[in-house]
Amino acid sequence: MLYLTLRHYEYVCAIAKHGSLSAASAAIHVSQPALSTALARIEAQLGEILFLRRRGAAVILTPQGRSFIAQAQTLLEQAARLEQQGTEYTIGQRLTLGCFNDLAPFLLAPVLKSLRAALPGVAIRYRVDHFEPLVAAMVSGDIDIALSYDLGVDVGFARREVSRRRPVALVPQDHMLTSRSQLSLSDLSDQPLILSEEGLSVRHMLGLFKSIGALPRIAHRAASVELLRSLAANGEGIGITYSAPPSKCSYDGKLLVAIAITDKIAEEPLVLISHSTPAKNSLMERAQGVLTETLAVASRTPDSFAD
């Protein structure tokens, strides 16, 4: 089993070439925490120290480090030649997309389709997860770009807002609130609520209610958007979610009504998260352009149901 990827070799060669983690970070457009984590993983796997690191000074290669870098550089050159046999356009180019799990069922497939059409030959992979594992995967360098809400993201990462979303309240068709075209958080403060069980999501929602001086009544914490929708459709409480699919029925066929929650403080940006601002004409810049254009259309669908 291989424990190190080509990306790990690229990172450590960049550190050796540029003399420090900060300089390598700027040169290859990867966050410094991601480089530091990758280097620690490499050294732990090898059981050897590759660089001597002193605060405020350039890194110094150890003898073991010089030997490893020489072999790693040769490996990278061989990989580039191998990929060049297939296409000159995508020499060494790969892209791993992360997606917050509540968004994935209705946004991931259109995004993958657009990326593969716009970037032929690029190896597109993806990972779907909760907020904290996604951020951890970004830090470790296992994800290049992530689609998520702007919750729990380290300040060192670059963000590109693609839209702003407002939450919706989900109620069964016969609920007394279906006569309302919009609601405020205060309208819901005394109602039994169904929220996501995802930690950052719950804390965010509790913070919104706290900001208006209210303590919500939580009837359920749902493990998925569809479970939240089903509980709401069956009268177990009012579901609140930012990730409302366009369907007007839950999985079990019950009709739902989605009512927009209009408090300005409740708006949440949908963002693309990357290690740094991508270089002009780089793969990352092209990918961000494709994602932004696709999401501008695809992410309108849930809100149109809310209206």
C-alpha cells in the first residue's frame, strides 16, 4: 500500500526549492498549514527528518532530505512524462473537489458534469463530508477546493462567494403557517423545530436565535436533510434548513411547503474554499470559473422552491 501521494512529493520538493514553507506556499498556491501537515506526514512515514527548521530562518536539508528530494524529483519527472503520453494539456493535473454533504445530492452532479466537460483529461475526484472533516482534508492537502457554507473554515484559506442563501422553514401542507409567504426567526422561536444534527450547523442556528434574544425549542436533530424533510412533512415539527431541495415531497410522498425566513442576519454565503487565491490561467482558476458559473444556475433551484 502506498502511504504517500505524488502531491506529497510535490510539496516537499517545493519546500526544498524555495527554502521555506511560506515561500513554497506562495509559489505553488497551497496554504502553509497544508504544507506543514504534509511534511509532518512524510517525515512520520519515513521515520527521518528531511529539513532542519528554525524560526525566522530558511529550512536546511538534512543528508537524508537531500537523498529523498533527489529521488522524489526524479519520480515527479517520470510521472509527468508518463501523463504527457496521453495529453499535453493535462500533464500532472488532478483536481479533488470537496462538498458539504447537505449540498451534494442536488449540486455535486451538475458541478462534476461541468468540470469534466470544461477540463477534459483532468482527473476529477470528489469527497462528500461534514464541515469539520472537509476542513481537515483541506488542511492535509487531500482536497484542492471545497463547496460549502462559510462555517468553521480557517482564516488562512481563500474564499470565493458564489451565492447567498437564506434558510427556509419546512411545514406540512395543512400547517397553519402555510398561509404565510415569509417568516422571521421570531415567528418560529416558540415552535418545535427540527434542525440538523451537524455540530457547526446547530451552533450557527442557535446563535441566530440568541441574537434575537430567543431560545428555540428543538424537537429533533436530523442526520440528513431528507430525514429533516420527512420529519417536518409528518408533523414532527418545523424543519429549518439552508439546503432545501426543489422537490415538494419528502421521500415518503408527503407534501411539504417551504417558507422563506427573511431575517438579514440569517443569510449565509455559499463559498468555494481553496488554499489560496489561484494563479492566473492555472487549473484552479479555470476550475473556480466553471464552478462559479455552474453554481450560479444550479443553486437557484432550492431558493425558487422557497419562494
